[in-house]
Amino acid sequence: MNVHLHPHAQSRLVERGATADEVRKTVESGEQFPAKFGRTGFRRNFVFGGEWRGRRYETKQIEAFAVEENGWLVLTIIVKYF
């Protein structure tokens, strides 16, 4: 599967604590759901077991929002820790 990151999504990776590889895995094997503006959302949980902004979390959830364009073009990402 072809997965590309829009420059906006790419610039948010470090800020939100995700990697490009995690985003690709989310699109390739995560739960798919309809999103606003005709986009498609993908969601996947990852074992984290680490610290993010001074607090410890066991799970990291990545949501990627994409459109189909020569495969999937990921427009933005959201990362949740719990």
C-alpha cells in the first residue's frame, strides 16, 4: 500500500510524538472510519510504556486522516496517550 505524508502531517510528527513508520502502520492495518470533508480516518493503538510531557503512559493511539491520491495521502495526525 502506498502511503504518503503531506508536509503538514510530516511537520507534526515530532510535535505530537509519532513516527512516520507508526503513521504508515496505522493506515495499513488500523481501524478505518469515515471522517469530515470526505476524508478517511485510520486509528491504531501502539504499546508505549514511556513518558510523554512528564507523565507515564502505557498506550499511544494514532489517528491519521487521509484522502486517496495515488494511494493514501495523510493530511494530519492526532496522537492520544493513555
